[in-house]
Amino acid sequence: MALLLCLAGARHVSGAQMPDAARREADFRQFCDFVRTEYAYFDSKATDWNATCNALGPAARNARTRDAFVGTLESALAQLYDTHAHLGTNTDASLRLVPTGSQLRLAWREGRAYVTDVRRDSAAERAGIRVGDEITDLDGVPVSKAIESLAPRYLRRADPLARDWALNVAVAGRHAQKTRRLSLGSSSGRRAVEYDADATGNQAGLLEARRIGNVAYVRIHNSLGDDALVAAFDKVIGDFAGVSGLILDLRDTPSGGTSSVARGIMGHLVATPSPYQRHEYVAEGRQTGVPRVWVEYVTPRPPLLDVPLVVLVGAWTGSMGEGIAIGLSGARGAPVLGQRMAHLLGALGETRLANFGFAVRVPNEKLFHVNGTAREDFVPQPVDDSATGDAPLAAAMQSLSTKIPGGEPR
């Protein structure tokens, strides 16, 4: 029923006939009804969805091009200020998906915009942007003004999270904006930086695996939606016989993935069928008054790697990456170390528009740690990741040293 996947929408190939006004109106109505019925987080959002659809309906009906229609739907989804909600298509004017297409995580503090995380190996990192830098201008415009056109308008009340959302998507930019130009302030003074907006530092391949002494280290790249990752992980686990511990690094999984791939990975790390995640299908509870809640299990898969385990996470651990982290916390009691995760809400449900044909995806299931904590509220054990070097990896090795017989991992 639900998708656990957040990938950038495919670009449209021109040539299909533009639906007429009646069909455009029908698709917009289908879109609004789907979100109204299925979106699971209206209880925590300030969004006035009826006002959104009433205000943007004429623009959808009167859209003269496909890009204009897509832009109208994107404007409507923006009122959810939810980085997991997206279309299965985009245009040059579409905002990059966050966190998949972002290099910085930012937050407002006392009316000022600060960098709270920088993506490792990204162009922004190479440009010298660091945690704690204040962004004062974006493309020559004061940042508070630059976000005005993006900030959700159809809200029942003010919500600081909506303004944080607008800040993050504004800095990530639109697909057509290949360069980001920021003015920064820090303890060392003010400076201007420029970097390639598409150089996010994604590494090639499905995963990276090596031994650090006698500890197995596996870093999953942005491949949790690729079924081939299961076989690749099977192989590396088979090669790690005799290790004394495992570090599973999920810090490069911003686009999420599928639960079948996640279970394929986790299955090597549990000795018995184990609960790893709780689901709630909110729409059914709304419609019937009877909540629908269930627990998903992971089943063992040989070979079993029954050694102490630590999981690394960060700002670019998204969706199913977050699910694996809370899953191994619940099923194995594994320590989860690093910065707070991407907080991509829930599991995705999908509808495909009858006339335009592309998908609309919004979170329609709430997800929870087996202890009842909402996935987005799960807090990893914090590690300062602002210094030179890889402090979280060092912290993971130190954590393992307390669990491995004989002490320090070799």
C-alpha cells in the first residue's frame, strides 16, 4: 500500500498532448482529494488544505503548459512544508528535493539563518561553508526576503517549521539554478561563496565495505531503493566472517528506499524474527473511527553476523535510512550515533493523475520506533561532526570498544 521511497521525479519528455481545461481541472481535483484523504500529518501541520485547493484551482484549470500545471501542484504541496511530499516529475523551475538535492541544512535562530549541517564531500563543503556560519544573502538578496515567495501562505496559524522549510528549499535552489551564491558571516568575518548546486558529493556504487582492524565497516551509498543492494550486502557480509564488530554507516542515504531492501540488510543482523517498525494508516482511522496499527518484522537471513553493532546517521539519512536506524535500535538495541536525521515524515502513498499521468506522493502512514517514539522524533546519540576528520566514525569505534570482549577493537 505505501511506498518507502523518496527519489527525484523524472523529467518530462515533451510531445504528449496537453490535457484540455476540463481534464486539467479533473486532475487537480484528483490531486486535492488524494492529499486531503491520505496525508497523515494534518494533525501536526498548520496547513489549510481546503483554502489551498480553492486558491490554486483556477491556476490549474487555466495552465497553458504542462510546466505551468506542474508548478501549480508544486505550489500546493509546498503548503504542507513537508520535504517528503513530492511529484513524480519535475521541470527546470522545480525546487530541488531536500535532502537529496541539498548540500546544507539550515535553521532560523532569533531571526537569523544559520548552517546546522554541511554535506560531506559536497561543493558547499569544498567552498568552505561550515556549521555555525550565518547566511545573510542569497544570490544578492537578503535571505529573509529571498524566502518570501516560497513560504507557505495558506496556514491556519504561524509555524516556525514552515519558515525553516522555506529556508532549506530556497538555499537548495531550483534545477535551473546551477550555481548558488551566498553571503556568509562567522566569527572570522563576512565572506561571499559560490558553489556548484549539483555537486552534492554522491559517491558511485551501491556501498563501500572495508575492515578497520578487526571491525567491519559498511557505508551504504544512496542506493536503498536498488534491489541489487541486497545481493551486494549479502556478499560483503559473507566476506566479514570472524570480525569482532560492525559499523553500519547510513549517512549517505538521503533518497530513502524500499522496505524489502531494508529487511534484506537487517536480516543478516538479527538472530530471530524481530519487530523493527510500527505503522499507522491514518486515513482508515479517519474514515472509520477505528485506528489501524501494525508492527513490521524483519526475518533472519544467513549468514548471521552476530557481533556488536553501531549505526551512524546524519542530516542526509532519509526515509528508509531512518527506518533502518530505528529498526536496528529496536530489534538489536544497537547504538545510533550522529546528528539528527532528515526527518522525512512517514511512508509514501501514491496516486497517478488520470490525464497528465505522473505520480503524486505524500506520506500516508505514520511510522514509529517499536517503543512508540515517532520516527521523526527519534534522537541519535549526538556526536560533534564539525571538526576535521570523521568524529562519528571515531565515536563508533570507541562505542564498540566497550562491547567487544577484550576491549579495544583491533
